Amino acid sequence: MTTSTSIDHELAAIRTSAAIFPLTTRAFLRITGADATRWLNGMVTNNIAALAPGEGNYNFLLNAQGRIQGDCTIFRELGDPATYLLETDASQLETIQTHLDKFIIMDDVEINPVEDHLSLLLVGNQALYFLSAIDLISEDLDPTKLAKITWHDRPLVLTRIHSPLVPMYEIWSDPGSLAAVTDALLVSDIHTISESALEKLRILTAIPKFGLDITEKILPQETAQTHALHFSKGCYLGQEIVERIHSRGQVHRIFTQFTLTGDLPTLPAPLESNGKPAGELTSAALIDGTLYALGYARRELLETNQPLTYPGGTATPSRFTLEAKS
């Protein structure tokens, strides 16, 4: 049984060192074909056409009403012709593939699951040190891009993922190669992290999770994840709604992080202000003796610092952002 004390110890290790975690729920689609760049750019919220080989970006997939149907990170693979690797949670894979498939009309595009990719997460302020310790990264390797590496005759792919708090890297390979990397990192005295600690890190970092903090009723700007949006790339599915919100300069509610005073809430938990509905909490955890939560609150209440309550306590915004105005 993983205790709160041991989880806090794991989080402390990430701040001062680094840790690994097998990402068994990652899944991949490969998108190929002569029309892949143009077609995919018209299906997601970020600028796929601008990706150079090895680069990637975070995206939402929307319906025609601008509601989020899924999220993913898309990488342009190395080499030509242009091919793309879409990474998402395994729980979304079938939905995303079905969503994309139905919009292939006369396009030269193929979408296929990638069966041979497993993922290992390396997270922490000393992540690059441990990669260097096992000779997996060199000084001339750009750690911000997708990189194919031959390590002890084993093929690996290394990429850095978006995280505002601590560096996070993913290593992709076949099961045997990934096991060898894991063993080498453990020999170099790296820490391991539990799934519970990783979830607390997500909440502490204020990263929303699809299916929990992001659902199909949410609009992109409400999530405050502006790194998933590109406003000048041209048309894509759901763009009209995104542009309408952008031109008006705001949404009615915004995703934020809260600190809580009171009991750990039963989720989702409604927020109120002065006796009126104000939003909801969607994730929560006790971290280092402080209750943190993620959720949504009405903009005008956040902007005017109105009191927010939930059943069992009060919620104080700790990461309110006005990014949705930009």
C-alpha cells in the first residue's frame, strides 16, 4: 500500500533528482499518405503544417460545434515523405481513430495503429543527468525534439513532453529495449515513481486530463491550454467556434488550480459563490499537507476575487490565468 508520506517522498525526489514510470496506457497512430500534412492540419487545433522533422505539438480534436472530442500530441517523424505519429491515452485511441477515419473522403491518407511502441516516462529536474549517465543523450542532441537513437544496438525514440513544472521525457521502443533502458537507469540509482505520485504531480502541475478535467462539453479556450491552439493556420474542424471565442476575447469559465480548506471533496464537486453556481472541481489530492484541486470557475468571479465554496470547504484559486483572452 502506497502511503501519503511515501508519495510525498517520491515528489520530493522528482524536485531534487529524477524518477521513472512505465507509461502502459500510451497508444499511437501513424498517419501517412501524400495528403497527410494538408488533411491532418485540417483536423486538429494546432499547426501541423509548420512542424519540421522531429518536432511535435499538443492538439485538440473538435467537432463542428467546437467541443473537444479528444487530445493528443502529434509528431512529424524524421525523414521524407512527411509522416506523423499521434500519441494519446489508450482509452482515447479507438474514438480518435474513428473520428479521423470518417473525414477521409478523397484524400490520400492512411491511419494505422502502431503496435510496437512502449513508453517510459523520465521526470525530474535531473532527468538529463541520468540520460547522460547511461550514454543515452549527447551534447549535440536537441532534447526538445523527437530523436531516434541507437543505444547499445537498440533503437529508441526520445522526446520531451510539455510540462510547466519539471522536465519530462518519454522514451519509446520495443519491450526488450525499453526493459534494458529501465535496468540501466535503475543501476544508475534513479528513483521510481508510483501511479499515485504521478497523478499528484499532474494536479500540482495543473495539467488537465481528458475524460476527467476535459470532457466533450468543454470548449478549447475554457481549458486555458493555449499551447494547443493556433489562430492563423487556416481552416480546421471546429475552427469557426474557436475563432468566434477568440475574437470576442473571453469564455465564461476557465480551468484553474485551487487550494482547498476543508475536506477532500467527492468529485466532481460543485462550486458556489454567494449561494449561486460558480463551477466545479474535477480533480483533487492532498500534497505535502495541502489540498490541491483542478476545475472550472466563472471568469467574473475569479477576476473579482469572489469567495468560492464546495461541499465541505472553501476553494482559493492558485493558478488563475487570463490566457483565454489572448
